[in-house]
Amino acid sequence: MIDALTIRAPAASDEDEAALERFVMTEAQFQEFYTATARPLKLYLSRLTGSQTLADDLVQESYYRFLRAELPALDAAQRKNYLFRIGTNLSRDHFRQSKFQGLPLEDRAGARNIASEVEAASDVRSVLNEIPHRERELVWLAYVEGASHREIAEVTGLKEASVRPLLFRARQKLAALIRAKGGK
Amino acid sequence: MEAMEHYCEHEQEVARAVRTGFWSPELREHAERCEACTESMLVASWLMETEQQAEVTVPEAGLVWWKAERRMRRERVERALRPVLIAERVSAAAVLAALTVSAVWLAAATPSLTSALAGGVAVLAISAGSALYVAHSWK
């Protein structure tokens, strides 16, 4: 379970210090993991943030944090969930920070973009930006990544029982937006 | 008034069917008459369509790995230098405290006002010089 995972604590001895200098996997293992996860992660983060550039930075940071984390034995799906959890948290941090600093949010800027307005009916960003960040996480994970409610709970940090009603509301809003924009 | 929440136990199956393209006749029939599943089908189809159309470029795995290694090395150096920086700050604080005590002592022990002023100026100059040196070395 992801909840059981812990990020490595600060080193207390020379031995711990040496352990800190290693990544969680070898370069060959990383290549395989990266090939399987990079595209979905980048797409997920670019949909959450509304910015490709920001998504690039968050992807790099997510992999770095993943590589430096202390992980128990995980299967491929759990590793992917853990990576997505890191990305989700980074995206939320960025969202909160932008709001706190009163800076224009990347995704709001995206929504105001003229080109986006012209292509409003078909532009994913302009539709997704109309629902809150957390709802974007839920619908993307459920309908694109095919995550179960348990996996969504692991990635988003929500309780499994809360996923269903929240996902329902997110889906309802998104469906209304798609219909309003003439999606179907 | 808020609409009543309507769930269906087949929603996830419907979403999976949209993703994989594999529909059993029963599921298809159910999805067409179930409000929740129809909505799931709409959202899933729209998201999948946008996902498939998206042009996503990601850097090579080797580049991401190289950047991670470089950052790990940089952090290692920063960690190694941290005790040195702390020692520098502690030394600077000790020097300033000693100089302050010396200035007080000098002013009290010297009867001549001129000598006291000269001593004070000298101590201040040394303090300022030390502070500047330490501030520069921190950069």
C-alpha cells in the first residue's frame, strides 16, 4: 500500500549517509520504468496544470523524488501509483503557491489564452480548467488511467470511501461542460 | 436544488470498455439505458479522445537520469559544506562578542577620553572588517 511508504528520513550515521547517495533503482531499471510511465505522467500533469512547460519541470522533479525515496518492494502498478502521487502533490503545491503569491495561475492563464477561446469546443484545457484541480485529478485517473477507487485514493491521498461521491460530482460537472461545448 | 447522486456498479466496467474498445452485449445494453453509465461513457470517450490526440514529448530517459545524478551530486556537496558554513557563522559570532566585550572593557579602563574614542573606533573598524569578510565568504 502506498500509505505504508515512507520517504527516507535525514541521515543519522555514515551508513545512512552512504545509503542516501543511491537511487532506488539502477539506470537500466529506470529506463524501463520511465518508458512505461513518462508519457502518461506528462499528459496527466499537463492537464492538471494547463502548461506543458510546467509539466516538464514537474515530471523531472517527480522522477527525482521517486528515485530518492525509500521504497519497499513494489510491483509495477504500485510504483506507477507512487510516482503519480508525487506528481499530484507537486502540482497541488504549485497551484497553492501560485494562489498564495497572487500570481496568475498557469491553468487560468491557459483558459484566458485567445487561441484556447477560439478552439473552446475542442480544447481540452479550456474545458478541464473549468473544474477544480482535485476533480481534474479524479476524472483523469479514473477515465484515462483506468485507476480503481482504491488506486485513486492512493494517488490523491483521499479516503477510498470519499472517491466515489467526489468522482461522481466531477464527472457530472465535466459531462455538463462537454455537452455545453457541443462535445457530444 | 441539487440533483440526487446516482451511482451504478457498472460505471468502472463502462469506463474500461471505452478504453479498451471491448464491449460485452450485456454491458452495451445496460450502458444505453443507465443514466450514470451514459454519463461515464460520454466523459470517458471525450477524455480518451483528447488523450489519444495529444502530442506529448518527453525527454530521453538518459537525460532525466543524468539530471537526477547531477542534482544528487550537487546536494551531496551542499550537505558536506553545511558544517563549514555553520562553523564560520559561529566563529563570526564569537569574534563579534569578544570585540564588544573588549570595547566595553577598554572604555571603562582608559581614563583618557581620546584613548577611549580611538580604541572604540579601532574595535568598530575591526568588527566591520570581520563582518564584511564573513558576509563575503558566505556568498
